[in-house]
Amino acid sequence: MNKNLPCTAESIRYIKLGEKGRWAKKCFQDNVLRFGFHTGMEYINELCKNTKWDEVHSYWLAQVPNRSTATSYTNQIRSYFEDCGNTLWIAIEDGYLYYGFTVGKPIADSADEIFDGVNLSSHKLMDANGWRRIDAKNNELKVNELSSRLTKVVGYQSTTCGFDEKNTEYLRNRLQGIFNPITIDVAKTLDTLKLQILEMLKHITPKDFELLVQLIFANSGWRQLFATGGARQTVDLEIQNPVTGDIAFVQVKSTTNTRELLDYFQRAQRSYHGRMFFVYHTGNVDATVVDETVDVWDAKKVAEQVVENGLIDWLINKVK
């Protein structure tokens, strides 16, 4: 079995890469795991390498106010030094979860890596895979898509800590791209629902389609400034984001094509609007003819927005 797979790790530990993550960027760049607690000092480094943990404890007992803190520091240092490449290290930085295995023995930081004028840290090299932030199926490990039971360790005051049984199992599965079966079933149900809504959209009138689009933007927080049935050549809806103040206009089309999209885009470039939404029901449209200032929504995208904005009941009442 490949020992570099998360599922094979003997233990899984969270590590904070420096105070407020100040070492994180360089650790990820250089593929190292840096650790403090004076482990770069020759005296402490030798004690740790020779597993003289009682003496390490005595050293910290002289540095900190109480025995429990000295014990905590010693245990954290021990977990770092006793890792022979079988511990999976977890770091949470910049909205992502990073993970990896180390190799070899700790190395005292060189002169160009001294922090605060004192060589108090050491580091271990990561294995050939380095620090990773994607699971085994190439899904990005975004913090906002992970269980809050796991991510709450960010607030943990110490440098490193282990995970309880539930979180350990969750991590082993999540890093392999294995999801809770109930979420898979719900996702399939949701996909089916969106397809059904897409079918329902075929049964509403162009006027109701336009009204639905208005409701989507209203429910999304956009404030309507202006609406027209055709008096203004380039605007169906003029909307504003009340938080940012951005003004956009929305073109709603029952049937359209790429040429019409391009025509509206060229008009938009001459207007004061910073953004355009081109929303259509039916047509063959190539969205690549416009730039990033234009969001092109087809009926599938509208169906997704119906679900996200709680407009299913409204649509059912229009179709039944």
C-alpha cells in the first residue's frame, strides 16, 4: 500500500505554520514544514533528537509560568520530532486546507531563515508530493466546503494538535474524494429537480420568463432601478448592487442567437454600465464572443437560479 496516501497515515495532526500563519507562504513554496518552540537552538535540538523529553520539559518549565503549559509544549515538540513520515500534517491557510507527509529528520533553519533575530525554528522537508490542496479526485479543498467541526481547529491556540475519531475519519474520506453517501443522494435529487425545472420553463410565457428573471435578481439582492418594455434600446432591466454600488443592465430574451448577443455587447461598451447580464430561454448562443463583463445565462442557468433563490413554488403556480 502506498504510504503517501492520506488513508494510510498512522496519525493526522493540524499544524499552525507560524504565528498568524506567517511562515505558511514560504513553507508551501519551499515544500517544508517549519516548527518553532526553540527547536532551532542547538541545545534543544540535540535533546529532542536524543528523546530526552524530561529535560525538554524542564527547559520549558523554566520558560513558562506553569507545568501544564510546559507539558503541552513538550508534547507538541515530541509529536513533531517523533514523526518518521507516517503523520499526515494538515494546515489551513488562505481559505484552503493543505496536507502532506514529511521525510527525514528535523533540520535547524539556516542563517537566511532566522526569524526575529534568533534561530528558534527547525524544519522538515515534505515528501515528493509536497503540500497539496486538492483531494485524490482533483477537487479543491476549500475551507467553506468543509465541515465546520474540522475547520474550527484554526482557532486552536497551540501550534499543533490531533483530531478526534470523527474528524480523523472525515479527513481520511474527504482527502480521498469520498463523500457522505447522503450528500451524493441529495445532489442527484437536486440535479433531477433542476432538469424538471428546465422542462417547466418551456411552458411559461415570454412575459412570465421576464418576470421570473426580475424576481431572481431581486431575491439575489440586486435593486431594480429601471425596467422597460422596449422604449430604451439597450435595457430591459437596470439594476444596482446595494453593497458595492455597481450598476448593471439585464437583457432578457425568449429566443436569441450569437449575432444578437454580440450586438448588445457592442452597445453595452458605449454605455455607463459596468456589467451586463444576457439572459435567454431558447437559442444557439456562443458566449465566447463577449468578455468577462458579460454574464450569459441560458435556460439551464436560470433553472439553477430558480432553485438557489427559492422560486420553485412561484414557477409551479405559473405552469400548473
